Amino acid sequence: MESRFDVRNDRDLTMLVDFYELTMGNSYLEEGVGDQIVYFDMYFRRVPDGGGYCIMAGVDQLIDYLKSLYFTEADIDYLRSTGQFSEKFLDYLANFKFSCDVWAIPEGYPVFPNEPLVTVRGPVIQAQLLETMVLVTINHQTLIATKANRICRVAGKRPVMEFGSRRAQGYDGAIYGARAAVIGGCSATANTLAGMMFDIPVSGTMAHSWIQLFDSELDSFRAWANAYPDQCLLLIDTYNVLKSGLPNAITVFRELKEKGHKALGIRIDSGDITYLTRKVRKALDEAGFPDAIIVISNSLDEHIIKDVLAEGARINSFGVGERLITARSEPVFGGVYKMVAVEKGGKIIPRIKISENEEKITNPGFKKIYRIYEKEADKAIADLICDHDESLDASRSLTIFDPVYTWKKKTLTNYKVELLREQIFDGGRLCYKSPSVREIRKIAGEQVERQWAEVLRFENPHNYYVDLSRKVWDTKHRLLNSYSEQFSGK
């Protein structure tokens, strides 16, 4: 969804691939299987920070990439210079035309381990080539949107502003991290380019350098009030919060009031948050400014925010930086991209990857996902991964079971279902319109509310069920048993 300012990042990212995607492509073509239709799933195995859910993000940037996927003459010249590719393959790339089908869970939806967030169907050369960009795009933004949602949920109705650009891992980490943070629930970003690109609110006032420039703190506050009389938010911790910053702020607020203006509030960027905010709130109220807000921006995350609020801190809004934009507590989102089927003669043939680690065994086949809700409460009960040709009839009872502990079963009678994924490309043609970031933020808020509190809690969240239909489970175990028999004597 483009900004009304029509500002896009027009870099050519076609070559942002792992080199083995190209060497495999070369080999596929040489072996005569380059046009073999295959299916790849992108999914993750574990929720970061021991949480109960993640927030899907990054689909719009994946769309941007797939819409402009082509190899330039300079790309071909570089690949030729490596000596790793046949002229036949280089000619294929020079005439490359994206023709895959792609399905994805919409941005803003809660997502869970082992369900395919993105599925790609198409010629193996093309589907393999997408691996890096699918992963880097969805992994990063889903990670940051999830972290932001955790922080915003703890903050409750208090706005959270994303302040982390200068601590992000590079320009893209700052720009797309800001986008993902707003999807996760942040009210605004300090990143002006992100605000312009994605039409999201921007926010920011002053740094300590503004105050240091002047001969006195009071002079700096008066100058700021002169420039922004109706948006006067003063940073009061440059020298001493209670002995200098707060008294000077109150002086300026009184001067604004005499001129018919309403003070916005103060910001504190250091010190004992609970102690200082309680003292500041009391002083502001006593001075006649009960509506002046208190903004805190001091190396915050969901745990610190939760603690200070529990201690009685008086805070109206938060600015959260490095621990949000880098997801510092767990900065890697472990999404993977695995082949799950091939198509021959119009027939889909499931494929499986087997591992000594049970969690790394893939769910084979071309699949769809249903989200099952309790009908009256409109709360999600489970996600059911079905074969692509299966459908659920909510008028009939449904028995779901744990795909590992299969004796754990539940029969549902009063439920409703929704298909979770949407097709975004059909034969290389875009067939999906992305919502705006503001719309996705609203979707995320609504969809998180459809989760039970037990899934949303931070401490020991309920394990949300992602189950397999009997058909998918049977296919998986048929393949496992087949390979087990094949290698049983070795």
C-alpha cells in the first residue's frame, strides 16, 4: 500500500540471494528440471521471548520485491565473472519472468509455530531463488512487530512511540523496523523517512543538545515554547530533574498559560522512573497543570514498563528505542523455507525433510490453514493445517488432536472457521491489495483481541494449538514410515 507521498525504496534487490540459490538454479537447468513445479513453505519453529504468539508482518515488502524481480545486464556480467554458471543459465536469467503463485497470512494476524506463513508454488528455479528475500523480509518485520505488540500491550492505553532508528542494525532495520513497530501497536515513529514512505504518524521534540546550546535551561525552555507554544513538551533531565528541569518547566508552563496556551508536558530520559514520575506528577498537579503529560524514554522494554507501572509510576506515554527496534532480548526470528511438495502430471506429490530433532521434521504437501473460533466468545481455539483440497463444515462436529501427543483430542461442536491465508500472486500476477500500515495496525489490535488471555500472557503462556488434519498427519507418517523402512538396515 503506497503512501500518499508516493515515496518508495526503488533499489534493485534481485541479487539479494544466497549464492547457492543461483548455483542450484544453474544445476536445475543443466539437469533439465528447471521447470519442475514445486511448493515451498516459510514457517518458524518457536516464538521469541518465550511468548505465546507472533504478529505477521512484511508481506507488502515481499510484494514490492516480487513485482520488480529481474536481472540487469550488470547482474549477468557479474555472475559470468564468477565462472560458476553456464551461458544457458545466464541467458535464462537475462530473460527471467516471475511466474509463481504465492499465498501468505495477511499482515497483522497472530501467527504460531509450524504453520506456513508463506507458500510459493512455481518452477523450482524461481521458487528456490526467493528463499533469502522471503526469509529476510518476513523474519525481520514479524520479529519487530511481535516485540512492539508485547511492549504496547503492557503499556495498555498509554501510547508507545518508536524511537530506535539510531540504534537499529542499518538503514533498512530502522525504516522497516519502524513500519513493523506501528503494525505491532506503536502510535508513532521518530523515523521521518518511514513516516513519509508508509504514511504513519511521526513524533519528536528535542534532544539534550538543544538545552545545552543555551546559557541556561530556562532560556532553552522559553525558546522552545516560543517555537511550539501549543505543543510544548520539555525534556527536563539534562541537569537535575527535580531541582532544575521541573521548576523551569513549570515556570514556562505558567508563562504559556498567561498567553492562552496549554502546556503539553515533560519528558524524562534517565533516572529512577517510578520515583521521578511520582514526584513530577505531584508537582505538576499542585502547580495547576493536571493535564500536562509525562513521557518516559529510558532504555525501555515490556519488562521494565510492566515493573514501573506496577510500582506506581505516573506515566502517560512511552518512547521506546533500542530494545524495540533490535528486539534486543531475542534478536533472531528463526523462520525457515522448506520444499514440501513437487507436482508431476498435475498431481501434487508430498515431500518431507527428516531430522533427528522432531521439531525440524517438515509437514509435507500443499496445505491450507483454518483458524477455528469458539462461536459465542469469538476467541481462537486452534489452527488446523489441512490438505489443499480439504474443507471444513462448521455445521458438523470436528475432532482435532495434538500432532505429537495424538491421544490428546478435543471434539468441537459450537465453532466457526476462517481460512487464514490469501493468495497474493497468481502465475506471477499480483492479485492482492495490501492494506495501509494504519489499517494493518487496526487489524492486529482486533485479531489479538480474538486470542484468549492465556495465550497473550507473558509468563508461561498457554501453548496455542496448531494441529494437523488427519489427512496431513497420515501423509506425514506414511512418509516417515517409508523412510524408516528404507534405512532400517543401515
